[in-house]
Amino acid sequence: MDQASKSESSRTMSKLPEPPEGGYGWVIVLAAGLTQCFSGPLMAMFGLIFGAKFEQFGSSPTERNSVFAIFLVTWCVTSLFAGPLVEIRSSRFVAFCGTILNVGGLLIIALSTCTEMMFLGFGLVMGAGMGLNNPNNILIMTKYFKKRISLAYGLYATGLTVSQLVLPQLVTFLLKHFSDQQTILIYAALTSVGFIGSLLMRPVDGHLAFDKEPNKLQAELLVEENKTSPCNSNDIESLKEKKEYPALLKIFTMINWNLLRDPNFIVIAIGNSFVFNSVLSYISQYVAIATEKGLTLEECANIISAASATEIAAKLLLGFLGDLPFLQRIFRFPKKSIYTIAGVGTSLCMLGMTFSSDYATVLVSVVFGAVFLSAIMLNTGLVYAEVFPSDLGSALGISNLSRAALAFAVGPAIGALKELSGSFDLPLYFLSCAILVCMTVWVIMDFSKCNKKAS
């Protein structure tokens, strides 16, 4: 390419439209929240809302845990198809399908007569709904926001945390005044608010900001970018060729499997997946750990409330901080750097929990840990949006496969260490050291890349 062509290309790129960074984007944040404000908190309320059903069927603890494990695996596997479906149809279509699956799964559970139907309703159907909605929300928000994505995602995550605080009280009220079946049916009706969220989702095309008056070239570039950005960076011609494949095969061919050849992606995916599973395991054991320290149930409840309140404030604050310009100047990948710092902080808080011996020290460990945990949950998906922007759909989907695989390793490992030692100290040592190792590998790889570029 000669110098004149390079100059023309540079001028063309400078005319590329920018995301609105607000405007209708805030409606998109609301829409994303509506699709998950009732289905998302079900993970934390699993025993509360479905407990009576399991008791009615005489389900064993192993069967109950297996239903939840199937839900997590289905969620991770289904997310692999969210990006291609967005490209083939639209974010609205994916959100609509996800809501249908969530509502349908709750209806199956409400009408279930055996444990096997719980596997079907929650494990498979609702797992698939979560697998579509979660990555779809990340994909559409990254289309509307670039410079303010942390704020947008922070508001979205804060809304989900607030609903997670309120909904257990609502479910408890419903269970007191209605049967378990009626409660689940009412909850299914409330979950259908996700259909409103899906209707509010629109393509970003009409909301993009141009430096100058839009022209035909900009419109063509916009069409090409919107077609390629959700899943991978293949060109338009390859997409046309893929239309000749059968539907299911077409979806697989639209996933950028070449990411599996990228050592950087492998390291990020494994580290991200391990930290995510470790965090979920740690949060789920708050009460058990506190009880082992000699705390009463009332003190445990106060600790959980303090952690939830801290998460709400932290996610909102981190949403503002994550988009500050000075972070862009200090770090090459600000979201990834925040995630790394939060991982190290979480590791230290887990270590501190092993030395806690009373209510005050446990409370301090949990509250400080909630700040770092909020940063991790907020940036889990944004790390891929930052490092692999043109392959975001594929990155989210493939990384969730590693998350599913590690879910079967982390949980049993924690249980085995607990049985071996008779306390939670050894599992916490294990999680703390493993997270620290993962984050150290990330830092070493980033430094090695910087040194290579410098040389």
C-alpha cells in the first residue's frame, strides 16, 4: 500500500462512527437489567424457592446439588451460541428466546411431579436461558458504550444486586401466603418482564455518533462492523459463504475457534474461569464459615446484609472509576488490571478469613472481600471485551466452556479438603494460593509482552 492509500485509509478510519456513550444506551442498560432482574437472583434463592419441591419429591442432597451443577454447565455451554445468534438474528431475538426459556423453565418446575422434571426445568431449560441472556447483555452494551462501559455495566450489575437483596423477602412473603406451586407460578409471571426488556433492545445503527455528516462510505463500514463484531473478525464474503451451511453447523463455523491457539486467550480464560468459580464457592460458604467461627445465625445474617450493601456501593463506585481517563494512560488494559488487583485482594481476604476468630474480624474480612469480589464480578466479561473486542462473542462462549470444566474441579476439591482437614481453613488456603498464582501468571505474561514490544 502506497503513502496516498495509507492516508486515505487513515482518513476513512477517523470517520468511523462512535458509540453513543449514553442516550438510548441507558435504555439498553435498563433493558438488560429487566431480562435478568428476576432470573439472575434465582441462583442465590435456589434452596429458598425450590426447597419445598425437593422435599416433596424426597430428593437427596446429591440430587439437589446435581440439579444446580447441570444448570451451571448448561449455562456455560449455551453461552457459546449467543454471539452467533446475535449475528444471525439480533440481540432482541436472543433476549426474547432467553426470557421464553426462563419463564418456561419456571412453569415446568411449578408443574413438576418428580426430581427429573427439576433437572429439566431448572438444570436444562433455565440454564439455557441464562446462557443466552448473560452474554447477550454484555454484547449489546459494548455496542452502545466504549469509553463508559464500566459505568454502564456497573449500573446494570448494581441493579441485579439490589434485586438480589429484595427478592428473597418477596419470595418469603409469597411462601407464607401461597403454596410453593403458586409462588413459583407468580415468580414466572414476574420473570416475564424480560419480554419488555427484549422489546427495548434495538440495533445500535441509528444511535451512532459521526464526526461529520454520515456518508455512503460510513454506512457501508457500519454495516460491515455490525455484522462482524459480535462473534469474530471474518469478512463479509466468508459470512456469505457460511449461509450455505445448515443452521447448527453455521453457528459453529461462526465461532472463532482460532482463539484456542492464542496462548494469551488460554491464560486469560483459565485464570478468569478459576477465579470466578472460586469466588462463587467462597460466597456460597459465608454462613458455614461464619458458623464454624462460632457466630450465631443472627450475626451471620448481619454479615450477609453488610456484604450485600457493600457490593451495591462498590459496583456503583467501581463503574465510575473504571472509565477514568488516567487509567487508560497508566494501564494498557485497565479492566484487566483492575481484575488482577481485585484477584490479589480477594486472595488476601480469604487468607485473612482463616485468622478471623470473632464477629468483628469476620465482618471486616467479608466487607473488604466484598469490595474486591464486586470488582471481579463487574470485570469478568469486560476483560474479554477489552482484550478481544473483535472476537467478543467467541471469547465469551469458549471461555465459558473452561468455566464449566473447572466448576467440576473446584467444588469437589473444596469439599475434599474440608473433609480432610475438618475445617474451612485448608480450602481457603488452597483458593487463596491458587488465585494468587493465576493473577501472577497474568502479570508475568503482560510484562513479557511489554518487553518483547520494547525490544
